[in-house]
Amino acid sequence: MLKTIDFPVKPHVRKYLNVHLGTEAYVLSNSGRFGRMLFHLMRRQVKGKLHHAGSREDCTSALALDLRNFPVHQYGLTELTDYTIFQFNDYCDEWLKEELYTWVRQFVNRRTTIKQVITDFMAGYDLREEDIQYETLRKAVQRNVDLAVLKKKGPKSVGKMSQKTADLSRKSADLSQKTADLSRYSEIRALRQQLKKEEV
């Protein structure tokens, strides 16, 4: 009877899951968005269409699953199908991109470029070019986020103020911009910590 199983995942999916599920073996349960999806896919495996068969080749990393709470005997699990692997990787990839879109909408303005935000996001998840290319994420943002609105958006308004105060504010904004990259990176790190707590 199976006790653990290595679920094939793409390198960027593994790093994404490191933040949400940790780096140790994940005890499979029917709770949390990733646990529910895995539980559902593994107990109702289907072969799917043939064009998904090649997706296993891209999955050079693995998520170790502890099946102590999964009734393997009941579902007759002997191996994972290509379609199950494809579905879970695709699901995680969509969650990663949705989080990226949120960051782009929140941080991009006249002072902060799309490139800076995507680069910071990749750093937050320790994603490198060999895991997932920057260009892949940039094109996804270009297709799914209204960039025209973001580029017009200025830094957060500080309300009405005198011209002298406004001038002083602009000077201090220039100074604070030097630490903006560190600030965004810290926010990503803080987000990672928060996400870990929420997934527990």
C-alpha cells in the first residue's frame, strides 16, 4: 500500500508551493485550495486527452505527498495519470499568475515599472529564468492586466497641500524612491509569511 508519492510538478510550481505548503512532505488532506484540488484529482483520475501526455516531461521537480489520510485502498491508486499531473500544474500556475496580476495592479504607477514589479515578484518566490522565464510572465500580464490605466496612475495621492509642501513632498519622494525596491521586496517577503500562516 502506498504511503507516500512524488507528484511531478514544474520547477516554478514547486517553488510556488514551497511558500504555500512548505518544503517538507505535504500531508494530503481535503482542506486548503491545493489540498482540495489534489484530493479531488487523485480520487477521480481520468486519462484525459492525448495532447496532455507530454506535460509530464516538463515536470522535473516533485511535491512529496504523505498519503496517511488518503484512502488509497478505496480509490485503487497505483499511479498518477498524465491528465492529473497536467490539471494540478495548470491549477497552480493559474494561482501564481493571479497573484502576480494583483501585485502589478497594486504597485505599477508612473514611478514603478511593470518590469520592476515582475522582477520583485519573481524574487519573492525565488523564481529564476530556468524555472519560468520573465518574458512568459510579462506576456501573461500584458494579456490579462489593463496596462494603459496603470501607466497613467501616479503614486498614492497625499491630498491637498500648498505648493511649498508639494515641492518638498516631491523631493522626499525622489529620496524615498531609492528604497522603494527594498520596500516592495520586503512586502513580498511579508506576503510569503502571511500566506504560509493562512495555508496552515
